[in-house]
Amino acid sequence: MKTIKILMSDDKVDDKLKNSFKDFKQEFRNNNVICELGAISDNKIKSVIHDRWLISADSCFNVPSTDILARGQYSEIKKTPNKPPFEKWWNESTDIISME
């Protein structure tokens, strides 16, 4: 793995997240992995996104939200042939570090 891109809503971006991500990014950089975190501010895009995905060049998995896991609810990570338009959304996002 050479690059990790994380995409999220801008609603959850605050200084605590930014600082945590800076540490996360540096830790991976020490292992030659580039990490980026983009925030979506466009309400039209946010309104069509519900699920969470783990996407690689070869596979796509639908994963439960962290809220579900934190509540201890049962859920599954499922492989799916469907891929969301991640690159389109990514190109519309803003790097959270630049949101200062």
C-alpha cells in the first residue's frame, strides 16, 4: 500500500481531528505511505452518501459505521461489486489540513 485516501463530511472536522490526523499521517509517512483526508462540504454530494466503503484497486467492501461498532451492534463487512464514484467525490473535497 502506497497511498491511503480518507473521505468524510466536513461536519465532523475540528481541531482535535486535524491534530489526530497529522499524527496519523506522520506515522504512515515514516513507513513511506502517503495519507490524505478530504472533507466534503457540498450538501448535494453529502445527501447521496450513506454507506462507508473500503476501496482498493482490486476490491470494494461495504463496511459498518463506527457508530454501529461503538454501540456493539452486529454488522458485517461485505465485499461488493459496486464501487461508489470516489474519485469524483475526492476531486470535490478539501484537504482538512488546508481548512485552517
